[in-house]
Amino acid sequence: MAEAFQFDLVSPERLLVSQQVESVVIPGAEGEMTVMARHAPVMTTIKPGLVTVRPATGGLERYVVFGGFADILPSGCTLLAESAVAVEDIDRHDLARRIEDASEDAADARDDQARTRAEEYLAQLTTLQAALAG
């Protein structure tokens, strides 16, 4: 059994998770990363994706996040999400709306930089949609 550490997942609406866990997989801006007890200190931005939590009590929990930041310390991890919801509570219509909005933003971008940002966000959302479907 892996050593447990404190994990908190916070959205502007509420505290979704605050418990001892064995591991957490987060969608970091530079790629997925697995956090375990005694992880080296790091702070990273979070892209839209899945957070997979393995509680110390057993089982597996999955959450959808739409951006934010993760503060990782040897003693724990706090993920401050722009928006977060348990996978079983995800509103597929809301996800489809976000994809439609991102597509419109990419098409209406005024410059290459704005277009690139919108296209990256659109790609992240469509990847998330595919992960939820599979």
C-alpha cells in the first residue's frame, strides 16, 4: 500500500474533495502527472481534463476540471480548479456548448495569438470529450 497524503480539490463553487489519498493524476499544462506522497514541490497550471483520485480507503474517483492551478508539496496537493465536477455528474450538453463556444472563438479570433489559444482550448475540450466517451 502506498503512503497516503492530503488532497484537496477546490472549485469556486465548493470543496469537492478533501481526503487522504494514495495518488492523484492531474492534467498539467505540460502533460499528465501522477502525484504521490513526498512529491517534489511544484506548482503547475491545469488544462481541461480528468483528475483521477485513488483514495487511501480504496476505490477510484474521477473528476472533470476546466483549468486551474495545482500546488504540490511533499505533504499534499491542492488543486484550485476554475470549474470542476465529478465525472458521473458531468453535463454532456454543457461540454458540447463549451466546445461550440471555443470553435466560434477560434473562427472569430482577431489575430494569430488569439486563434492559437482558442484552438488549443478547443483541442483540449475535444480530447476530454473523447476520454469521457471511451
